[in-house]
Amino acid sequence: MRQRFRLSQREGWPRTSLGEHLEIIDAVASGDPDRAAAAMHTHLRSVIAALETPHRGDL
């Protein structure tokens, strides 16, 4: 939860994350497992990169 809160405070992150989640949902709903897996991997890489990048609001 702490990491989720940290990310939610970053400018632009909620919009980025929402777009990634919507892509995952759309791929699952359309029955495309390859696209869903790719979208999930993209999202996870995005989260990891954001957590690894120092941010002025992080303690």
C-alpha cells in the first residue's frame, strides 16, 4: 500500500496507470490473451521504473 500511495502522488501517474489498466481490461474483455499479457508486462515495467526513479516527494 505504501508504494501504491507513493506512486499516486506523482504528477501524471494516475492518468498513466489508468490508461495501462484500461488496456489490460480491454485486451481481456476482447479475449486476446497475448495482448493482455503484453499489456500487463508493460504496466509492471512501468510500475517498476517509476518506483526505481527518485521523486522529490518520496521520503
